[in-house]
Amino acid sequence: AQSVTQPDIHITVSEGASLELRCNYSYGATPYLFWYVQSPGQGLQLLLKYFSGDTLVQGIKGFEAEFKRSQSSFNLRKPSVHWSDAAEYFCAVVGDSGGYQKVTFGTGTKLQVIP
Amino acid sequence: EPEVTQTPSHQVTQMGQEVILRCVPISNHLYFYWYRQILGQKVEFLVSFYNNEISEKSEIFDDQFSVERPDGSNFTLKIRSTKLEDSAMYFCASSAQFQETQYFGPGTRLLVL
């Protein structure tokens, strides 16, 4: 069964500092991987996705993620964090099950940005 | 940019009452989903729906839950007799095709008293 692990529950970074959020997945075949962001009281917004091809994917708001098959990882990065990036970030994997799909989410990493 | 919408944004109900959560998926999408997020926990898959039938459901999606696409635009989740533990944020999502990106709505926060 597919699964996603986000080892960091909470991360605090200073505004302007770089950011890396970790994600490890478990899936038998090539996964479809996503990062979603959830601001307080809001829904889930797609940041970026990896289906195939270039292992470094660019997303919205200056985020990028790199798929590393050898490490079963899909870490999210941003070179310079803004205060508005404070939110909860979810890594997710999609796998086919019976011919259809469901998204399996990680437990999330809550990002705090300090001045 | 097209988006998934959900109504109501908040719903408070008494235990044992029926609730219907409504979603309008993106118009040309064919696959529809419900997820829930209990406060402080991760987002969990409930059910997927395609071609007017349930295609997959989780163990959470028991007999008290049902989904329906009553017309060409709405997609609903009904909870027949709500329990305290049904209190959660419920997200609707849709995707254009199989194994394509799922786009999520803003959620309905359900509180069962």
C-alpha cells in the first residue's frame, strides 16, 4: 500500500532563509507525487506535481521539488521564505487501486516564519 | 481559473441528524472525490466517484455515508445519522481524467454537537 512520511511536524525559519521540507514515499511503481499547501482555515492548494520526466519540478510561489527515486524522496524547497508562506504543507502520492486513484497524504509539516 | 466550490463553508448539526454537503466540481472533470480532515489529523480519502457510481471507498465510508451526482453540476456527500466523531473538515476534489491532478475545494467544516 502506498504511504507518505513527513518526518518534520513543525519547522520554524526566518524570513528570507531557505527552506526544505522532507517527504518520503512508499509505493511499488513510479509514483505520482504532489505538494499541497493549506493556509489556516483554507482548503488545499496545489503547489506542484511530479508525474514523469525532469526530476526537478517547479511550482507556484517560487517552490520547487526534486524527485529522487534512489531515496524515495520528494523534498520541497524554496530559496527565500516569505512571511506569507506560513502554512501547513502536505506531501501526497497517488497510486492506482482497482483502476482508479486516491490521494494518500502525509501528516503535514507546519511552517512558521519568524521576522 | 476554474475551481471547485463547496457549500456550506460551515455546518453545525445535532448528533443523529442528517447532513448534506455540496460540491460543484470543475465543469469538464469526470472524477470526483471526498476527503475529510479531523482537526489536527491528516487528510483522509473517503470515496471516489466516476460514471455515476462509486469507484473506490475507504473503510471510513460506511453505510451512513452516501454520495450522489443529482444533476450535471453538483456532487453531494450525505451523512445519514451524524455522530460526534464525524466532526471534521470535508473536502471535495475533482480531476479531469484518471491519474490526473485532483483539485480541491475550500472545504466544509462540520461540527456535530
